[in-house]
Amino acid sequence: MSARSTTTKPTGARTPVGARGSAGVTAPLGTDRRRFLLVLGLAVAVGVFTATVPLLRDWFDLRVYYGAVDTWVHHGGSIYDYRVPGTTYGFTYPPFAAVGMLPMALVGLGTAIAVTLLLNLAALTLVVAILAWPELRRYGWFGCALAACVLALLEPVRDTFSFGQVNLVLLALVLSDAWLLSSGRGRRAGVGIGLAAAIKLTPALFIALLLLGRRWRAAGVATAVAAAATALAAWAAPDASRFYWTDALWDTTRIGRLDYVSNQSLRGVLARLVAPQEPSRAMWATLALLVLCVWVRRTSRALSDEDWITAFALTGLAACLVSPITWVHHLVWLLPSFAVLLRRRRLRVAAALYAVLCSSVVWLWFDDASGLDGFLGSNTYTWITLGLLLWLPVGQPRPDRAALSRRPRATPAAPSTAAPAISAAPDQSSPSS
């Protein structure tokens, strides 16, 4: 009998979390069972917490999409003719968005809801994989399940699901280009941003990001894809396209009240300050220009280090601030910023901001946003977005940058014979860990 066959594993040894043995055996069965029960309990708690959200939202935005497509295909009307019964709300996206939603005309509303939930779940999975897969892979299925439960509590994410919104799909399209650029596959980038910009105008700012980063090919591809998609929609629905670009685009009343507390953009802040009057367009344009200047400066620094994820995060923040209307569910564009905070080990900041964005705190001022408390509280999510734009860590960490920036002396000084004591050189920096 060989020595190897007589060697036994100590009974008290435990397999590290997520580690595999020589035979491919994962963690002990008892450990897996405890993890499964923990995830199951947490999932049930999250489900109970969010169970009423779909009932309160009632898939409102998805009903708008479904009704608009149904009116267009089955009743001979225009995409923009449909209104949700009892409301003034109708379809507000460019016509290409309705072209992309044409398959809904072939199914019932219940099926459309189920497919939208699966599509949003797939988009969220792709977003998390792009932003945090190297970190989550260390913890296997357990870490992924915990991350899913944590994200489900975030108000913008849960509202995107319960409204049946398209924001997560747009974010996934845009971040696919961020992944291509950051992984050295930049020649293929641009399609995702182009499609997102054709579905909704806000992601068009990412084309400006490509120009800022001198990715001319990707910017050209994104522009060409957006133009081709818009032309396709004009061919499929010429009257609706004409109406959108000449009328509906400029009519913000079709989307909702600017001073509604869910509007967490700079224009929403101004609207709540002067409600019920119309906010100053000149003031809004000035603030938007200042935000774009800050965005250019900070994004340029990120691009100089080829930190595309941070550059995309900053662009999402700027887009939320300068857009005329940024509903709470649009704030899924903050997810890349949380990934940056976690990468840079700003865990306390990330945890604090996450807790606030789970709290629905802005709705405390649903009826009255006047006074100092209303100004601060009703715009909480706007302050978070603005704070991240100003202070999000930018560029790759360089712990040795200060040491490298100091030039060593060409010739070391001769030791002094009069003073035998040894003193530290004034320009000697301590080694970084």
C-alpha cells in the first residue's frame, strides 16, 4: 500500500467557502443547507416587503406601452393617440421604442407582463455581471443570491419591475459597450448605445462620452445605429414620427407634472420651488450647463486612466440631472456608481446611500414640498445624484503616485563625520501596502 493511500484528511478540517476539493466536491452539505435556508428566508422577507409594490404601481407604464401598440396595430390609430383610461398619460418615447415593442400585439396583457419581468431580470443579471462579476464569482451562487435580494430592495430597481419599465434594458445595452471598451474590444462598441438612444433620448449623452474619449469609430457606430433605427420607425409609422419630433417631444405635460415629487432632476427641484408656477427655463439651462461642465472635467480624468466604468457612471449621473424629468425608477443609472464605490472600498458611503435609496423618503413630501424641510427632503435623491457626480472616486488608484512623482537626487550627499547620528532622508516616502 502506498503512502498516498494511507494519508487521511483531518476530520476537523473544513472546506473554505466556495472552495472545491480534488474530486470537485463543494462546501459541506450542512453549510450549503444553511446558506440555502438563509437565502430562502431573506428572499421571502424581501418578497413580503415588496409584495404590495406591483399592486400599487399596477404595471402602469407597461399598460401604456401595451395600449399604444394595441391601438396602433389592431385599431388603426396612432402610437400617441392612446391614453390610459381616466388619465392623460400616453406613450412618450420615440417611435422606434414602439417598433421594438410590436411583439406585444401578438400576446395578451398577462403574457406581456410575464415576459417583461423575465426581460428585466435578464437585463439586471447582465448589469450585475458587467459591474461586479469578478467580485461575486468568489462567493458563487450564495453571493449572487444575496446580491439579488439586496438589489430587489432598491427603490429604483423595484419600481422598474413593478411599473414594467425599460430602464434596466437600456442600462444593459449601454453597459455592454462599456464592457467592450474596458476589455479591449472597442472596435465592436457603439451598437448598444445607439439602440438605447433610439429607444429613449437620455442615453444619447453616452455618444458625447464616446466623442470625449476620442473613440471616433464607436461614436460613429452609435450615431449610425440610432439614425438607422429612427429612420426605420419613420418608415413604419410616418405620421407618428412626424408628430413626435415636431410636437410630442417638446410637450413635457404628456409625461407628467414637473413638480411631482418623483421627478428627481434639477428641473424637478426648480419646479417644486416655484410650484404651481412654471420654473425658469433659463435657470434650468444654466444649471444643466454647469452640471455638464463638471461632467466633462471629471469624466476626462477617468478617461485619461482608461477607467470606462467610472466614465459611464458619471455620464449616467449627469444624464439624470440634466433631463427635464427623471422619475425615481430612472435612477437605476446610479447602479454603476455603486459599483465604483464598492471597488474603491467606500463601503460606508455605499451602505448609507443604499439605505436612503431603499427608504422611499422623498414620498414623505408627496402632498407638500414647501419650506426648508421640503426643499431638502423632497429632493433627497437629486442631492445623492449631484453628490456622486461631484465626489465619486475617479481614475485608477495609484498608491505609489506620490512616491513616483518625487525626483531622486542625482548624487547622494556625503555622510557627515561631525554628526554620527543617522537621520531619515527628507524625501523618503514609506512603502505602500
